[in-house]
Amino acid sequence: MAYCTEHETAPEARAPVTIEFRNVGYRAGQRMILQGLTLGIEQGETCVLLGRSGSGKTTTLKLINRLLDPSEGEVWVEGRQTRDWDPISLRRRIGYVIQEIGLFPHLTIGRNVGLVPELEGWPPDRIQDRVRDLLVRVGLDPALSSRYPRQLSGGQRQRVGVARALAADPPILLMDEPFGALDPITRSEIQQEFLRLRQAMHKTIVFVTHDLPEALLLGTRICLFDAGRLLGTYTPQDFMASRDPMALQYLAAFEGNPKLREGCA
Amino acid sequence: MSLLQFFLNHRTEVIELMLEHLWMVGVSTLLAVIIGIPLGILLTRKPIFKRPVLGAANLVQTVPSLALFGLLLPIPFLGDRASRLAILALTLYALLPIIQNTYSGITNVDPAVVEAGRGMGMTDRQLLMRVQLPLALSVIVAGVRVATVISVGLATIAAAIGAGGLGEYIFRGLAMVNNQLILAGAIPAALLALLADFGIGLIEKALRPPAQEEA
């Protein structure tokens, strides 16, 4: 099993494996959505799951926070099998951001962001401080705290989604095409913000996307999925040089996209 | 004698019958809410009950109201007092819209919102109390509104088994072929229905979660 080395920090120190898939399969009815997945994700890396729709990326993500249970094999998170984790305490340790964001429309931004701390029983003034701090970190005005989700733009809402996922400072962050619905300019801004944010906090991130430039830009490692199988894992540099037919298809599809070079620089 | 004169001459009786009417509608709707909302929630949690419960509630709706009032007569404790019977029958009728709206209100909450809640580690109870019920509340109230309006109309038939209410005038008027008497029962009943529809409609509107529009 090949583990990617951190290319941002000291490459010689190999971080412990935080999330591990051991020959995992997931079946929905008769259909195998995912099969034979063996993958270790190290602490602190940003592992991008790249693949087209229906390739099993999102399923892989949901197996980590136990929104799904594997039909075969085992998923280990922080040294414990997900089946042995209480799903609630497991999910409280894992931030989750989805493309549709799923902000609670009846709660203010402040309460949306502060919800997990609230569930965890933090005192209100500490929650308030935390919310303010997080909104600033994701590049939002803390005054937005008293607004409702409908009063925000798409980009602002997605930033709130990220802030909410970070609220209780979870060691793991799962992101399912979080920036997929944003316009290109907002998307690029928020990607840069994400890179800055990642530098500041040491999190293990699993990031689903079908966008190659995004994968190259944000990933410390890229896991290429197709038809429910993991085809291979690459550093962004390796991916660019790969001769794997699926990787080549991707490169061809995004050929001429100036972001491609920029991403792996 | 004009209708207005009739109301003036019989104002205590009219008010009494109206209060009887309201009592039957109010108590039966309250009971239906107390039974129907938990049942509706149960259906969202245990879908296996969906068909039998909705089927039974549907079946009740198909029984003609006059027949239902009559059918319930032999029931021991309830049969002693006609108003109890009427309340039971009205409760049964009110169940369907309330169960149905509770169920669909909860199941129609944006799946992304539910997934986000679940993904952030809410227990099922927290998800229900903090997310699903608040967002479904206006739909549930809409069900209560429909149930109440139907109930105001149906309660007129309760007079047939001696439970009182504005139906008294209607049945008396029918027996005496006196249109004015029929109207004396029908008009206040219609007004009550309109009032309930409007009043609960206001509550429903106030509870409706604002649409997620693009800013």
C-alpha cells in the first residue's frame, strides 16, 4: 500500500494513518457501488477522491462518517473500526461539507455554525467567540452571524458550510464537491481561502471532486476512482505524468485549461 | 320573521349551540393532533407502518358521516353521552389530514439539510426536534387547518345523534321544512368554518420557513 508523503511539511516524517479502508465493498441492492477498496489516509493529508459521477467517491466518503456501513471489509477511523464507533460521537469528530451545503434555513448563521458546539454542551459565550472566530477565518464578516442563510450569496453560504464543519475543531474533514455549485470566480477565491485555512489548521481532509484542476490544486494526493474501483493514487506531479488510461482521459478532457499547470506548480 | 330577528330572539340558544359546536370541534381536533402528529412522526421513522396506518385513516374517510355516528352508538362508555360519540367520530375524521401532513411535511424537508444534520452528529431525536419538526410545522398546521374546517361541517351532523351543536337548527329546519331555520344553523356553521380557515391560515403562514432563494 503506497502512502503519499506530505509535500508541504517535512517529507521524511511519515504521519500515522487516520482513516483506513481494508478491502471495502458497498452494495446497494444488487449493484456493487464500491468494491475492493484498500486505502490508507494519513493524518494531515488532503486526499482528493477524483472520478466521474457514480464512480463511488461519495460512497467512500459516507463510509468514513458511517452514514453508510460497508457491505464487505472494514473501515478504520483513528484506530477503531467504524462499526465499533458510536455513530454520533464518530460524526462529532468529523466535519462534513456537502455541495448542497444543507444550512438550516430556520436558524441564523451564528446558530448554524455553533450547532455542534451547542450539541456538545459548550457554554454560550464560548460558542459565540468560536462562531466569530470561525466566520473571520473563512473570510466572512462576523456581523453576518445574525442573518439567515437565504440572505447570503452562494459563495457566502458555502463558506458558512465550511465554518460549521470546523466548529468543534474536528481532526477530520470530509468535503463532498463543496465548491462544485459555485461560479468560477467565487470558486477560485474560496479554493485559495481553503489553502490558507488548511495551512493554519492541521486536519486530515478527504475531498471529493470531479474537477481535475481542483484536485491538482488542493490535493496532496489524488485517488482516481472509476466504476466503483480505486484505479490508483498519485501525487499531483505523478498524476500529470501518469500513463494510466483513465488519468490520460482526464488530462485530455481538461487539456488547454490554464488552471491545470497552475494547480500542480 | 327575518333571519336577523331570529338570531336576536334566540341569541342565548344560538350562542349555546355555537359553543357546543366549538367544543366538539375543538376537543376532537385537539385529540386528533395529540394522536395524529406522533403517528405521522412514527411513519417517517418506521415506514413499515405507513400503509396500514394511512390505509386505516383513509378507510374512516370513506365511511359516510351519518353512518359513522350511528355505528358508534353501541359502544359502552361513549354511547352514554352523545357528545362523546360525536367527538370520537370527528377525531377519527380529523386524523387523516393530520397524519398525512405530518408525514409529508417531515419527509419533504430538504434532504441536504437532513444529511448535513446527520453528518454533523445529531441524534435522531435532535434531528427531529431541531430540524425536521420546525421545518415541517407549517405543513402540519395546514393539515390541522383542513381537519378543523372539515370538522366544523361534519359536526352539524352530530345533532342527528343528539349531540347538539348548530346541526340542531338544520335538522329541525329539515323536519319542519323551514328554510330559515336551516339557514340559522348553516350560516353560523359556515362562518365558523371560514373563521377557523382564516385564523389557522395565519398561523400556518407565520410558521412557514422562508424559501431558500438566491441572494
